[in-house]
Amino acid sequence: MMLGQSTLTRASSSSSNSRIFVYEVEGLRQAEQAENNSYPLRNSSTTFIQVPYARMNDEMRRIGRLGGRIVNIRPLTEPAQPEG
């Protein structure tokens, strides 16, 4: 364990790292190689990308650089709703 790192921090960190989110993205450009083709490619309306909690900010930046727009973010597994 690193100096100054508590067990509580490690526990909460590991539980957040296991959480996966799904980004619904529209307008995502194809890879640069595909953009050089002389024929058009189908442009899907939306794409779904699974992202670990720890990589959410990096993935948001990457999507923006590729010209995409995030239209929805949700957990991969929705928490169970209490009955009643």
C-alpha cells in the first residue's frame, strides 16, 4: 500500500473501477483510412460504446475529437428497482 493511501480509499476505488457505463453516441466519424475512400460509407445514426468508470473523461474527449456527440449515458446494468 502506498504511503497515505487508506484501505477505505482502495475499497471505494476498486468498486468504482468495476462499474461500466454505456455511451450512446451520434455523428461519430469513421476511421481516417475510411474517410480517404472515394465511395461513401453508411453513417449509423447512433453507436453504443461501453466505458469503464475510470476512463469516462478520456472517452468523452476522444468522442469529441472524432466529431461525435454523446446523447445518452447509462450504467451497463441498471440497479434493481425496489418492488412495491
